Amino acid sequence: MIKRRTLRTRAIKLLVLDESDEMLSRGFKDQIYDVYRYLPPELQVVLISATLPNEILEITSKFMTDPVRILVKRDELTLEGIKQFFVAVEREEWKFDTLCDLYDTLTITQAVIFCNTKKKVDWLTEKMRSNNFTVSAMHGDMPQKERDAIMAEFRSGSTRVLITTDVWARGLDVQQVSLVINYDLPNNRELYIHRIGRSGRFGRKGVAINFVKSDDIKILRDIEQYYSTQIDEMPMNVADLI
């Protein structure tokens, strides 16, 4: 729109980049820089980010003059009270079979399943439904009206299993959620607590289950070290812990 001159930027006073770390992790760095080149030099820039990777700091140095950093205390994001387990799977396709085996456990309460891509969310949702499992799904490519309807159903308890991406990890705030499954381990270890912290909010107990392939072991150990926590192999009686 800017290049076609249907959007004129001379009067723009403020640029806000919300979830800026997520935008960068999804490859929008070049687009952000392109937009900024067309904006007035006296522009005020606000970056909102749950994490501070090097790319965020790089943007602050390029876009901002004497920036003020405001650090907000994490809102109840803790691993306390959350039992963390992993399930070893040799192949990617075995994750689906494992999830099907766990389905009855998922529906004891409400569960959130995280995938790393929107394409994987769509694929897993379709595959679950084709095998007669009831699930709902939500990601950033869906229209806002559809996302709102899905969230309303999930909050009310009408749907019990939600498949989603990291972009919604920070926005989900459903107190009934007691089980989180990482179908894919997060690409960024700092996102781990945003995913499974959902299940332990407001003092509630919860269970997190991580599907781990052999080449994911290093990522799992890195998460353990980063959060000073221990992730054990999932016991047979996991349903009793939820």
C-alpha cells in the first residue's frame, strides 16, 4: 500500500510492533525494515515483546533514539505446580498415534496442543477429525470472527481440545486447562513457559507432556537447564495426575 501510494505515511506519529519477537521469528524482519524506511524520522516507535532476543535489541538500536526499556513482571508464568513429562517417539509420524492413545486422557478436562506451524495445526486437526476425534483449532491465518467464536466455545467448555500455534500461547487464559501437549517442542526455549504456564495459572495444578524425537533430546535438556527443572518420562497412570 505504501509503495502504491494508497497509504501516505507523512502524518504517522507512532509505530507499534506488538509481539515483535514472534514477527521476527516468522521471517518478517525485511518487511519491518522496508516499512520503517518510508516513515518520518521523528516517528515514535514502541516495541512490545515477551522476550528480548538479539534481533529485538538490533531493532531498538536502529529504530530508536535513547529508548526507554520497561520491564513488566511475568504474570503468573511459573512452572510451580506443573508436572512435566516427555514421551519418546522414534519417528514424526508416531506422534499422531501417541496423541490418539492419549485422547481419552485429554478430555478428562480441557487440553491445549501446540504445534510449531499453522500448516501442522491444519494437518493435525484434519487428521484427528478424520479419525473421529473431536478437536478445535485456531491460528493466525483464520479470520478474527472465527477465532473469537472458537475461543468462546473453548472458554465455555463446549470444546475440550484445542490445537494451536505459539502465536496464541500468550493470549490463552482459560482456567480450566489442566493439560498441555507440546506436539512439537518450541523453537525458542523462552516460549516453553508461555505454553505450559497456561496449565498452572492462578495456583492451579497441571500436566505438560512433550513429544520428543531423538533429535529433540538436546532441545529438551536445554529447556531443563534453562528453567532449572526436571522433565521425566511419562508414567502409565498420567490420567490420575490431571
